[in-house]
Amino acid sequence: MITSPDQLLFLPGASGNTQFWHPVAQKLATRAQKFHVGWPGFGDTPSIPGVNSMDDLVVRVLDDIDQPTALVAQSMGGIVAVRVALERPELITHLVLTVTSGGVDMSAQGAQDWRDEFAADNPTLPRWFLDDHTDLTHRLTELRMPVLLLWGDCDPISPVRVGERLAQLIPRVEMHVLAGGGHDLGFTHAGEVASLIDKHLAY
């Protein structure tokens, strides 16, 4: 049974910022190789013809997984990470999900709808992901690898209740709420996040 990853894939949120996870990656003690995934057409990652949906992003990440892998995901990237883990459970050793929907109904958990404001602030980004409402609620019990949930107590976009709902549904789960953490806690709380991830990867 695989218990430790040979590589870590860091998945960004909707901004596609491939630099977001760098502070955490630099602080991690794990010897696993680290790779920062970009979303084609988002941030500084060039568009690729044929990448026009969340399904296409999942395929892109699956193409990078040919060895024991841990996924560390921010916000929208968490939906991709969960779908990848469901598709390739034999190679996903650990999941780290931060401030994401993870495929549950955000509105039912009191989340602020961020889509219109985000679209207005980022007019050059692809719009198809804004219409995605992936519902993985009934599949989350299939996740058998250890899952770490990291939330902040000051995040209106993905409030703590979202993480608590995921924790109810995922079998092998540990959740931490970071004081003062907002939707960018993976960047602002890099030291604390890195320490929690290192402990998680040791399970």
C-alpha cells in the first residue's frame, strides 16, 4: 500500500496564479518533488486549444500523474483535485484542500457568491468555469486517502461551514481552522500551512 508521495502537485484557484503556493512549497520539509500546475488561459499560463471546461482541467492534471502523488489545492483547484482523486485513487496518496467547495453546495453553507465580482475584476479570464456547479456530494465518501482541510475564520467566499460539511462526508479527514485566515490563507499563512501539510504527509 502506497503511504507517501513521490511528487506534490500544487493547484491554484480561479486566478490561475502559479506563484500562489511557492511560499508553502519553499517551507515544506518533504523530499517529494514539487510541481506548480497552471490552468491554460488563466494567469500566466498560455491558452491551449481544446481546454474549455473543468473536465479538460481534470484531464490536464491526470496527465501529470504517473507516480504516487499528493495534491495541494486552493479554492477552485480543490474541485479539480477531488475529481482527480476519484479518478486515480491508486496513485493519490494525500489530499490537501484549502478554502474550496470541494464539490458541495456552497450556497447552502452561507457562502458569499463571488462570481460576478470576480468576472468584473478579471475580464480577460475564461468565463466557462464561472458556470460550473460540480456536485460531488454523493461521491466524497469514496475518498479513501487521508484528506487535510484548511480553512480560515475570516473567509466569506468559503466559510468554515463549507469545510465542516466536507469533514462530515470524507472518511479519513482532519480539519484545521486558521485564525485570521481569509481566502488567501495558503499564501498569507504559509508557515503554518506548510507545517500542517508536512504532518499530514507523514500519515
